[in-house]
Amino acid sequence: MTTMQRPGLGVFAYFALMFSLGIYFMFASVQGDFGLFRRVQIEAEVVTLQSERDRLAEEVTGLENKTRRLSDTYLDLDLLDSQARDVLGLIRTNEIVLN
């Protein structure tokens, strides 16, 4: 008659340690600093920052255009008139102001 021996405590400790490490690394790969959720968050930030960069590039282009149009080498009188009215509050002598 053969008797079955139970596995030793070392085998149980080994499997418990391996299971714990597996759970830890699985959690870290999803929730950690370099995990999947952080990657999705970074990709969303990239999209937001790219759209802001594009908007700022358009704004800079517009400001460069206005600067060129008001420079000494090229003067746009319509833009100068518009800026004088907006910034300084100037009006022509033949205009009537209604409040």
C-alpha cells in the first residue's frame, strides 16, 4: 500500500510568492506610472496639446501678418485706421457717434 505525501510548506510558499508577484506585475502594467491607463491619458494630452499648438500657430501667423502690414516697408491704411479707432478711440471729423 502506498501512501500519498502532502506537498511541503516550501512548495506552498513558492506558489504563493509567484502568485503574489504575478498579481503585482499585472496591477503595475495596468495602473502603474507606465501602465495602460497612464498611456491613454498621455495620448489624450498629446491630442489636446497638438490642437493648442495649431491654434497658437494660426494666431502667430495672423499677428505676423498684422505686424508686416503696419511696418515701415508696407503700410496698410485700412488696418492703421481700424487700429487707431479700436485702440485710441479716434473718429473722423465727419462721423457722428451714437451711444
